[in-house]
Amino acid sequence: MLRFVVVDDDKSIRNVLVRIIEQHGLGEVVAEAENGLQGEEYIMKYKPDIAIVDLLLPQQDGIAIVRKIKSMNIKCMFIMLSQVSSKDMISKAYESGIEFYISKPINAVEVVNVIKKVKENLTLKNLFNTIENTASSFKLNLNANAVANPDSFKRMLDKILADLGILGDLGSKDIINICMMLLNDKQLYENLEEIQLNDFLKVIQSKYATENMSLKGDVKAIEMRVRRAVSKGMKNIASMGIEDFANEKFNIYSTSLFDYTDIKAEMDCLRGKSDISGKVNLKSFFRRIMVMVEQNM
């Protein structure tokens, strides 16, 4: 069950949020706070899964709370509330690390949908963190549904690549081929964490040759095609975030398919604030996209 802390100086707003959460079976509200300092204290104390925080609060504003909690590496996801409609202020809220921004007055349907989306993101983040931090944890059984339904797997993979804006790219054909190989080769899938990228691509090159696929080339050619496509996908997601931090695709892919630090670097580069763009980790990309496809089938 998800645990919530609700921070708002208006008691009636807190009551509405608590009622929505409880009536829809979304989780348990473990604490309510009426000002920014109290909110920070309760989040540190209870370490909730989700904190719903008002932007404008007495003693300390919502953005300051988010930044402080994030700096302490407390794993809490934030939904921010406000009547403020300034795009600059909303952008600052997203840059501080919130997941979603809800405008007041409160709409129950919107609150429920946003919490469900945050819950989905939280599930994916936890899974990806496990995969990234524990090599042995990647030795998972392939999703039986995915193995039994390769056509459904391929359709979901196509959707993700389309969302990234790279489905028609030459490198996307390599991505699709490689993912299908990982789906059909359990040992290769399990060894992806430990194998070096160059050795992994040599296996792919060998499979291209033995399976007589139209896409060929040496290891470097395959790597360049894939890296170019993934880099373009990262840039497209970063561009979405620049245009609209609340963009649904941006919120999903910026923290699950890519590391947000790389997306942020890409955004800064696109804005002209930095010369350093986001880094592309191909092995991480394939681990994450495999999990994402299987989880959404």
C-alpha cells in the first residue's frame, strides 16, 4: 500500500485529498502538515512513497521542500498543487524534481489519474533501480506472456520507439532485431549485465550473419546505427520536456527508459546552457526497454 504525506496550509484541501486517497483505495495518508517546515519534517520522518505538496506555503515553499528532500536522497515522489499558472514557476517545480503538477481547484478525477500514473512510474523506477544496482537481479525469467506472444511484444516495442520519434530510423531496425533476439535467447538476456558491450555486439553481428538478416555490417557499424537512434530518442524526449514539463511521454521516458540526469544534461545542452549533452548507455537502454515492453504487455 502506498504511503502519503499531504502538505497544504488549507485544512479543507487536505481533507479533500485524504478523502480521495482513501475512498479510491490509493493508499494511506500517514501524516498531514500545514506549513513548509512541518511538511519537510514529516517527509523526513515518515519517508512516504508520495508527498502531495502545495507550492505556496507558510515558512517554506513547496519547491524548497522538494529540493531539500531530494538532496538527502530520500526516495519520495512529489505531486505539487497550486493556483499559480506561471509557466516559469511550473518549470521550476518540475526542475526541482516533482512528478506531476496539479492546478487548483482540486478535481477528484485528475487527482486519482495522476496518483495512478505516479504509482506506475514508481513501480518502474523501483524495478529499474534493482536492475541497475544488482547485477544478479537481472537474471530474471523472461515474462512468459512476452515469450508466448512475440507479435504483442513487437507491437509494444514499436509503440515505444514511435513515442521516442525514432521508429522509422535505420538504427531502430537494429533495436527491434536486438530486442527480439534477447526475447528468444534467454542466456543472452541473462548475461547482458555482465557481458562487455563490444562482445555483446559481436554476438549480435554473428546472429545477423547466421540468420541472414538484411541489416549487416561490422560491430562498429551496428553500434553507430543504434547509438545514433538512441541519441535522437533522448534528444526528442528532452525537447518534449523543454516545451512542456507536464508532457506525459516526457514524464514516463525521462525517468524510466533514460536516466533523468542525462535527460537534464540534454535539455541544458539544447537550451544552450551547457556544451555537454546527455550520455547514452546502450546496455542500460536495452535492459530498460526490455523491462518496459514486458511490463506493459
